[in-house]
Amino acid sequence: MSVVAKNAKGTAMIKHGVTIAGAALAGAVVWGASAAQAKDAVCLTQPLKFAGEEVSGCLSAREAAELADLPVMLGGDENGKGLELTHPTDIREKREVKTCREYRTASGEDWFAMTTYDMTIEGHFQKRCGLLDHVARAQAADRDYLPKKSVTEVDIDGISVSVLLLFDPEGTAGLDREAEQGRTLKDFADQGALEVTGQNAQSLTIDYRSMSGTLQELARGDFTGDGIKDALVTCGVRAQEGSYRVSDLMVLTKLSADGPLQAVADGGS
């Protein structure tokens, strides 16, 4: 395993691996840092694992581009087992992807995960590759209202119901309206509409409307371009009965010191 560290000049390096800061990015995705982007606009709150590399600390857009060519590590598989995707018009045709660059190319051509197992594996790719995408477009924050502790530890009376959007795939719960009215998870819990089944520094787990979901914080940076530091979280939701499941990334922020933690649009694809 390798770990991204900082030397005395603040340059990112990978211990016991290749140095990625300043490396040539032949064939890289157009992920270069903009003039407004600080070199390390994003800092990870948990390690990011790829085959042969375990990355921690802060990342620049250039470093994220290099990581996009490393196989995504699943469990203890050092070489990257890969994700099997199915052709959008011919389900007999399969395609294996191992890196984030390969996954983004295939997804852009509408290849999809067909089986429940493939969808589970795809969740790992969405988490890692989505994080790299967010690092690529993050800006330096000049204001920070987030708690020092993990956002998953915030008291539920300080978390907006907007974080539940993935729990309502049909959009029937009116969560946008409830969020605009300042409703929190505690409000829903007090009504018996929601139950928090686990909460600690690593995750927040919620049961809501026949769905169970878990939020985990991944990184912090300004992902919306408003100068305020945000938290990037992964949210995995599954039906309590049946095979439905969905996994996606969500940006949470606090717009003021006493404001609620809420989900916001990040302007990404």
C-alpha cells in the first residue's frame, strides 16, 4: 500500500509508489486545475483505495487525474477485479472496466450494470470515481461553517430533510417543500416517519418510507463554487423488501454557523 503525504514544501507524494504531483498526464481526462483552484482544494476524510495505492490527506486536480488510471480496488483485490457492464441495446454483449477513466467512458456510452451484483460493484466505482470528479472541479473555500466532527455525527435536529432525496426515487414525499420549510430529520423522527438506526463518526443510517440508507463522509472542499466549504458524502439506499438499490454522491453544506446541514446542488453532471 502507498499513502499520499506532503513534503516540507507541501508537494503531494505517494510513499512506496510513483510520485503523482507534476507527473506527465498522457491521455488524461481534462481535469487540470483552474486559476481559481487551490492546489489542494479537497481534503479526504477517509482513505481512498485503488489497486496498489491507499490515498489520504489532500488532493489536487492533477493528482485526481493520475488516480483515474489506477484500477479501483474492491475488498482485498490488489489488481482490481473490475466491473462487468452490459451493452445498452444488446444484453448479450459485456464489457469489463477497471479504472475510473474506463468507467466514465463506458457510462457515457450508456453501458450499464444489469445484475444486483454488478450494481453493488458499480457502487464502489461511483464512490471513488465520483470523488475524483468532484476533486477536479473543486475550488478553494474561504468560509467554513461545517462542524469539526464528521457530518454523520451532527445531531439530527441540525440536519435538513433534504438529505433524504435518494430515499424517495419517485419524488412523492414532497421533500423539497419540507426542506424549504426548515424541517429536520428530528421533526420526521418525532412524527414516527423516520428512524435513525445507527450514527457514529463513520456513518449515519436511516430507515424512511420502506427504504434503508447509509451516509458516509468522504471529503471536504468547495464543490459548489460559492466559497463555502462543503462535505461530499456517499449515500447508499436499498429497499427494505425487494432488490431495489441506488448509490450516489451528495454535497452537504452549512450556509451559516447556525444553519442546518443540508443537501445542495453541486453543478456536476
